[in-house]
Amino acid sequence: MAIDKMEQSLRPPELEMKPYPAKIITLANGEEMIVRQAKREEVGVILGTIQPLIGVQKDFYDIVAARMYAEVLGWYEYRVANEFVLIGSIDGEIAGIVTSRLVDGKEGVSLHTMTIKRGLRVGAQLFAAKMEHHIDILGNDEVHIVAESPIGFKRWMIEYALEDRSAQFPALRHELGGVPTFTLTRKLWENIRADKCTGTRPVPPVKLAKADKLKMPTEYPQIPGFKRG
């Protein structure tokens, strides 16, 4: 009992957060991806999906996978304040994962975006869903973002025309490290939402039930020859 009380005292305070309403996105190849909030009981499937990419020294998958693994584990163990995890799945198989958290009711911090199924802009769709959750659902006025790869810089900083705050606020540093911090404001999001954020709601119950049976990927394009037995 004492251990339980001690463990409880180690948990960071958490803000009450509205759940992300699931949506369905039709990808370029005609497949349907369900985007929904992850559940803590799914942590084994999520960590099992991330783990094989920790050793992939391509497109910065190794560092993103290592950090995201720790973020998901920290979320599961209640060691990160106000974190949420969104999952994109196709027929229940994980196609991509995003992690993020709130600083407070007005400010958010984007953590990582990982694409498993490449070539269909899965990561771009999930990043947009993450921003939708921050601003439209949780009510943030701005979200701070960094890129750990050239692909990420192109997808977020350039395509979103994010504000570079490093010159104006040199002390502003994203918690992921010292790389320049960029910011998505509510005004900017309102200007680009229609172009970046797609999908429809509600998800038909039969399709949502299938997405609730989450599975690890059978193949990884990032790992030549990989096929789960």
C-alpha cells in the first residue's frame, strides 16, 4: 500500500483533456486509415511496433524511434505530464504514430511523428491530426515544434510556413533539444486547416471496431527484407 502511495506521488499533475474523436481518412491508394487516440492497454503493441526501427540508421528513424519509445513508455507509466498518443491504422495494422503533450491550457509541445507505411503521406495526415487535437479540441493557442530530420523540416516548417521564434525569443527552446523552435499559431492553423487536415467523422462502428483490434505491422519498408513471422 505504501508503494502505491509513493508511486502516486511521483506522477506529474495532469490536466483534464478531452478525448480525440476518431476519424477516417482515405489515402492516395484508396485504403482507409482510422485515426484515433491510443489506449494505455495497447502499449505493448505500440512499443512492439516502434522497437524494430531503433536500429534503422536512415532518415533519422533510429533517434526518433528511441525517443518515441521512451515517450510512449513514459506516457504508460504516468511519467510525462499531459501526454497523448494518436494512432493511424489500416485494417487494424499500425501505419503511423504521433506523440505530443500540453504545457498548459494554452500551449502545446509536439513531440514525434513516425510513419510506418511510407509513400501515402501517413505522417503528414497524422501530424495534421495532432495539430487538430491541440488547437481545435484541446484549445491550445500555439504549438511548439522542432524537426529532427530534413524530411520533418520540409513537411512541417516549410509546408506549414511555421513561425521561427528563435530570433525573437532566443531563450525559447523545445524540450527535445537545442535545435531551432518553430511555432504553429491558432491564426496560422485556421489559414491552412482546410488544406492540411482531412478525414470524416463519425467512423462507422464496424470500422472502428476493426481499428480497436490493433496489430503490429507485418512489414517495414524502412527495413529491407523485414517480414514478421
